[in-house]
Amino acid sequence: MPYRILFITAEYAPLAKTGGLGDVSAALCQYLHAQGHDVRVFLPWYRDLNRAALTAPPVVLLEGLVLELGTYRYEYRVLVGTPSRSQQAVHFIDCPALFDRAGLYGHADEHRRFLLLTRAAFEVAQRMAFAPHILHCNDWHTAFAPLYLRTLYAWDRLFAATRSVLTIHNIGYQGAFWSDGVADLSLGDAQWMLHQDELRDGRINPMVHGILYADLINTVSPTYAQEIRTPEYGAGLDPYLRERGAAVCGILNGVDYQEWDPQHDRHLDQSYSAKDLSGKTRLKQQLASELSLSLGRGTLLFGIVSRLVSQKGIELLEAVLPEVLSQSDCGLVALGSGDARYEKFFTQLAADYPQRVHFTRGYSERLAHWIEAAADAFLMPSQYEPCGLNQLYSLRYGTVPLVRRTGGLADSVTPYNPATGQGDGLLFERYTPSALRAVLDEALALYGTPHWGRMIQNGMARDYAWETQGRLYVDAYRALVGPA
């Protein structure tokens, strides 16, 4: 029997995306829709929304709506459209006062922007008479939804059987704001349900309240679910997570193999498979030519597609890559943006090694796919990694992942054992330059040997399709509400 799911998110690929949240939201909802579940997705109608091939007319009965957040009064309407290459419709909250701005994030009234998204999802569900079995919210942006379910909307029998799920995609981003914005929550007499110690300290943390009040908290990998219960990885929220006990679990993200598979990748000029890797060789040569790189037949090409922030281990790359490039037959193609320091590092690296290093600042879907396909190895030396998607893409593309053993990287990449021929990647433990250097040296030593081919074959045989991972979400829903 199908479930009715109210799904609220700040990102949804390819419409609005800065990282894994957008990819996972879209892929999970499309899987649920394909399985017959009634999923109502709510997303802001950002100015910078990717509107390519998207038609989203307004819903006649959902225009001219008003929401008050404390003393602020906002008008909004609802548009509905289906992204290209998808069957899952999306409900867009069109509130120009809050969303008609450059960029998805980074505004002074950030908390009100996503309070409106969250409240509007409830209000529209009421107008549609949509009684969800599951309220599924994502990250800090919508983390007040479980509290609203127990307070502002507790009177409505429409939500009497609704249970809430909070997915934490990255606990490092919590959306805290000053407590002088408490009135914007519109909690009235239920304000006592806010974390009072935090209020006294002058701040309000959405993620804290999601953890306190959601019926289920899941993270995007089993190892990360354990890590965030420790002071080292919990970003200050580990006591709350430990308190929730069995209500916290981890479900590894899946991969949309309709979008990420070298046998039918629409972004590539060549296709290839585990049985015939010649297309991968040609793609490497073609990318090198396009980027004006000079790579020999034995040159190991590293790939990076990443946000350039400290979480991603860029400081380790700063310490190691210049020396490796000067001493070894290797090259690098990197794509990303973020901290100015890290952008400057890659820019300078490309200037120092113009025939072997290329850096593109920003993001390009086409280049991201080309790097996955053309590179020999993919670098992810993350300080922490809730799940990571690129290592999963890399496995399917025969691009050996070189990763730190943390979070979802530990759950998805199996260390290669030359003695047995088992394993599909190279891992290191300690977050130090020397540990990263050791794994890069190991890769350089194995490249061109039969071991490298075994890693490729082992990785391409792995299956992280949403057909498998999505079922775990349905199982979690069933555990909360029983059969639909």
C-alpha cells in the first residue's frame, strides 16, 4: 500500500542544488513516486532556480495566500511543475519578498525564508486536504517542521496520524539565529517547547529542535550516524543525539544510475562498460586535449569535484599535491568553488603545472561527468563525510576512489587487498598529510599493474541503486506508522 509523504527541502536537483542535499532529495522522491507513493514535494521558487524545460503554472486556488511570521506578513502562491527527465511533480512556494534574490543562501533573514517554506507546506497540505503518513524534512532549513507538527498544527485532525522524519545531510550546517527572532516562529503559548538554555544564551538552533522533536532522525550513512554521537563529529549536538538513542539511524544514499552510468551518460561523447573500457581511455585523451593537458600513456590522472571547504580535506591536498606533482608522473583535473584560500591554491597549482593541472572554478554538470569518466582516480580526503556521492559515482565509472575512512566513505569504499584481489579503492585513516601522501604513493605504484584493473572491475560491479537504498526509507516509514 502506498504512503502519503509531505517532503520539504531547500534543494532539489537539477532545479536547485549546492551539494548532495539536492541530489538525494530528487532521487529519493523519484524512487518513492515510481513505487506508487504519493509524494508532495515543497521547494522555494528561487530566482536562481534552474528553469530549463520546466513549466510550472500557478495553482488557481493557491494564489494570494498569506502567512504571518511574528510581525512579518508575507504573500505567496503555489506553482506546480515537473522537472525534465522526471515524473515527480514539485510544489514551488513563490514568495518574491523572500526568494526573489540572487543565490540560494546567504541572506540576513535566512531563518524567515525557510520558516515560511516549512509553514507553507503545512498550510497548503491543509488546503489540499492532504493527510500525510510521513512528514519528511531535510537539514536545518526545515527542521522546525516536527515541532510545528506538535504545536501549531496539532489541532488539525488531518495530521493526527502523521509521523516526522528528519534527515541530516550535514550536521555542520545548523542555521542558528539570534533569539530576538523568536517571535518569527509564531509559537505563542508553545514557546516553552523551545530549548530554554539556548534561548537564555541568546540563540535558536533549528537543528537542535529537529533532533528533539522528530520521531525519527536519520543520517545519510550508518557510520556517520555513529560518528555524530561523538564530540569529535557531532558539531556540539552529540548530547542530543545520544539522548535520542534508537531514534537515530543511518541509511546510505543511493545513486541515480539513469543519470550516472558510463553506458548511457548523456554528457559524454563516448560510452563504455566494465567489459570494454576503451571508451574511458578515449575520454581521458579527449578531455586532456580539450583542457590543453599533456598526459603520457602512463600518466595517472586524478580527479576532484568538490566544494572547496575545510570539511573536504583541501588543506591536506595543499600540503601534498605540489610535491607529488613535482616527483611523479601524474596530472589533476579539479572542479569546484568555495573558500578563497582553496580556490587560490588550485589556481596557482594550475599555473605551476599548466600541462598537467587544470582547475575550473564553479560548477559544470558536463565537466563533473567528464571528470568522473576520464580520471583514473578520484580524490576525497575528507575530514568528515556524511555520505558523499562522488565516490559512489566513481565506482560505477571505473575511477578508483582514494578516500579517508570516515562516514559514508567508510561504508561504501572497500580497501583493496593485493593479496586477495578484493576491494575497490584505497583508504587512509589519520587526517594527516603523511597519511594522504602514503595512499597517493600506493595509487601511483599500483597504476598500470593488474591490481588497478581488478579495482576497476570490483568497483564497477558494486550496486548502490536507489531501488535498494530507497527500500530502507520505506522500511523506516513502516516502522513509524505501520502499513499504509
